[in-house]
Amino acid sequence: MSTKPHGPSTTEAVDDYLKAILELSGLAEQRVSSNALAGHLEIRAASVTGMLQKLANQRPSFVKYEKHYGVRLTEMGKRRALEILRHHRLLERFLHDVLDFSWDEVHDEAERLEHYISERLEDRIAAKLGDPDVDPHGHVIPEKDGAVAARDEVALSKWPCGVPALISSVSDRNATALREMKRLGLTPGAGLMVQPGRRNASLLVSVGGKPAFRVSHELASEILVLAGSPAGPQ
């Protein structure tokens, strides 16, 4: 992948918008509201609306936007967003595995670098890492052609009691939360079970068959799980 798509040039801000829309819309490519985008990017909703109108008016365009109905990516916008997402997740893996950054540090570093790596450097990083499938937080790395494997993930906060689960991925946006997950052993590949009990403020969770402990709903909502048991450490 090149650092720029065919068609209109992009800026860091545009790339950030496209990647955020992709992350919020998911593989189903649902429309994303301006408020949801504003919350994800941590900027004012009015600023988001202005940028979306600007992007929608470009020809050819990265997005399709209708006021009150939200925004979705065009095919060109999706290609660019997947390209940036691949850069980001490969960089996180490289920073973690090769340069020994901790998993709560790599997100911000990758955010700064993702816009600038060349196709050649992208290929070298992927080859050096053995073409990894996931980043340090368990997120699927898009393939070079933009393909992304689908997974039927559910937030731990919504997982039923007594059903074995496997942590598939965790949010990388909060360094404090990542450090807490690491401390508790709530990392990708770990097997767990939600134990019966009151769920008003927290969940009672057992990891790897060890004694159960409390996990706040806020933290549990940042952890995505799949049905099953661990096949071994990742």
C-alpha cells in the first residue's frame, strides 16, 4: 500500500476521520452519527459536521454524508481507512515486539507514525514480523488487499454467566485501562468465565480457573470476547 490513495490527497486530520468512521461503523458499514464521531475523536460535534460536509463535497469523495442521518465511507474512503488501519496495527506490533514498547504505549506512537510510512517500509515491517494477524491488543490487522477477517466478538460486560469465553481483543485507547487489564491478566488469549452474582456495578470474573475477582462494567466494556477456551498463550 502506498502512503497516499489514488484520488484526492489526504491530511493527518482526514486520515483520522476516515479511520474513526471505519472503526465505528464496523464491517457492516453502518452509518456513523456526528456525535459518535465527535466522542471518538474527542472534538466538538460542530467541528465534525463541518469536516464531514467538506469531505462529502470533494470529488471524488471519501464519504457520503447526510445531516441527521450520519456518514459512511465510499469505496475510496474505505480503502484509505483500511490502509491507515493496517499501518497503525503493524506499527503497534513492531513497536511492541521489536522495540519493546509496552502495550499501553504503542497506540500513541503508532498514531503519530501511521500517516507517513511508505509501501516499502510497510512491507519490510510485515515481513520482519512474519505477517502477523493481530496487533498487541488482539485487533485484526487488515491484509494488504484490505481484507479483514470477521469475528463474532461480544463485550465482556454483556457476556452471560457460566459460559467459557476467550478474550479476543481489548480497546487500545486508554493507557490506564490497559495497565489495569495487564495487572488482572485480562489479555488477548486468556480464558475466563463470568461467575454468578450481582452485576450492578461490577462483574465477578475468573481467569484461567483462578480465584474470581471484581471487574468494573467500564473496564469490562473495553474487553471483547469470543465463545471458547484458550488454545495456549499468544
